[in-house]
Amino acid sequence: MGMLLDKEDMKWYKISDSEVGGLWSMEGSPETWSWSINVPVLSSLSENDELLQKSQEYHDAVELYKQQRTKVACLKKKISRTEGFKEYKKILDMAMFTEEKIKRLKARSKRLNNRIKQIEPSGWKEFLQSLLQSVQVWFPEGIKVPPWRNNSYIYEPSTTVVNLINFLDEQRSTLLHLQEKHRVTISCCLDSQFGGMVEAWASGLTWREMMMDCAMDNGDLARLLRQTIDLLAQIPKLPDIDPLLQSNAMTASNVMDRPPISELAE
């Protein structure tokens, strides 16, 4: 083979060997290229070609293809009606719902982080006032004098609320005596510490306004308001309760039960 190639003065290149022989190639000539351009490519052939119309194999192949497509469509419809496929769709829908929920929670987390950064801790300005701005040293008064208000709240109860608590405190001894007589181990306590927070929410302040002015954790504040609403809702259901007290408790419960606190009960 090599002698024949050398005799014809052709430059052939051996590409690979196999059991049936080798694979050779050579550079094309202009004559070969001019002949090859007359050969039509597959994509240029039309379905209406005369040879294809006369070919029975072609018509058989088209018919088989249509039958196969019909079978596939029937199988898809049959599969979509199975319990397994319905369960699979539920899983996909739940996965998409979970992804959307994760995105919403991430966005909410970002908003909360930004809000936390904007909140200045209660009492911080008072603490800074005890520092000498020039040298940043502490005055002794800044260490010895206790803070004038609790860090957990910023809204103080109104005079009406304070007077009512003082009035109830006078009746508390009688109530404690009755509780002890009937072996009630949970004593009734009065504390005005968070009364201002509840009163502020009942007065119509928005959740954003309260969280911006309060260093209290939003979860603790939400639980405080939710428990207060639940307590007010139970008062009209108790026997032998003054009608005016029942009406006021129901009105206060309805006013306080608004988003986002109302969403905690869902």
C-alpha cells in the first residue's frame, strides 16, 4: 500500500489502525471540492420530494412516528391521573412554597436587622451624659446614681392607670385573704412596670412606632400584648361581672386585637 502511494506521489496520512485495516486521509483537491458542492445536504431535502413520496418506507416511518406520539400522549395522561403523580405534584408545590417562604423570611430578617441597627438602646443617651466629652472619662455620679427608668420599657402608664392600680392595691389584702382561705396558691400581684406599653398599644400606636421607641424584645412585647388580649376576652364570659366592665373589656380586646398581634392567634 505504501509503495502504491509513493508511486502515485500522493501525500496520505495514517490516522489509526484497526483489525480490518488502517484509516488514511489526504488533503482535498479543487476538483474534489467542486464535485462535493453538487451533493445536496440532508437539511436541504424537502418532505415533498418525489422520491420520498414514492418511498413506502418513508410513509411507514411517518405513520409509526404518529402512533408513537399518540401512545406517549396517552401515557402522560394516564400517569397524571395516578396517585403517585398527584403526590409528586404536591411535593413539588410544597417545595416551591417553601422556597418562596424562605425568600420572604430572608427579606423580613434583613428588614429586622436594619431596624435593630437603627434602634438606640434606652438609657444610652443618659449614660453618655455622664461622660466628659473631651477625655471620655466617667464621672463618679455616672457610676453611683441608678437609672431613672427601667431599660425594658419607655412608655410610662398614665395617671388614670396609676390611680387605679393604687386603688386596687388597697383591696389586694382582702383578696389575698380570700385566696388563702380557699387554698389558692397563685397570689394576685399588681405591677405597673409594663402598664404603659399595654396602654400605648391600646391607644392606637403602631407596631413600628413602639419598636422604634422601645428596647424591649419584639417577641416579649408581642407575648405581653397577646396575653393581655386573651385575659380581656375572658372577662365577659365570667359570671356575676358588672355589665360596664364586660363592655369595656370587650371594647379594649377588640381595639388591641389588630395586626401583627392578631396574627399570633392563627
